[in-house]
Amino acid sequence: MIQSILFLKYTYYLNRSKKNLYIYIMLVKIWTDNFVITGEIDMLRDERLTDYIRENKEFIAVTQVKVANKEEKDLFHTHFLNVSTRHIEIILPAE
């Protein structure tokens, strides 16, 4: 059970069953076969992006999403999108 949540610069702290857990929101850019997806993923602090992708086997949850075509023309925006890891060609932290 979550006891408290404090938001501090895209990082929040969860105190769950007397264990400290730090969550970090990382802005990422994902290239698939047809699209370029920019959005945020929730990761554990100090977790590597590669490990995150391996853990989330089939899909990763991306929030605050902007989807564009390969020519970077915006197609749509949404608050949530599941992205199939099988279709990811490149993923990197966006700046």
C-alpha cells in the first residue's frame, strides 16, 4: 500500500511497506517501423533504459505522447500509449 507521494522535479518518492522506492520520469524518443514517438516513461531511479526495456517484455507504457511520421510531421498527441517492444528500432533519452 502506498503511504505517501511527494512530487519533486519529475521524481517522486513512494514509501511502500517500509521500503524506499524512487521513481524517475524519463523523456524518451522511440523510432518504430513507421513512427517517431516522443513521451515519458516511469523508471526506477538508477535503472538503465536497456534494463527497463528487457523487463517490460511485450509493451512499454508511454505517457504525454507525441506521435509523428518518419519525416517528423506530427500525427497526433495522447496522454497514454502502449508501444510494442517488437516494433522498436531505436529508443533513447530525449532532450
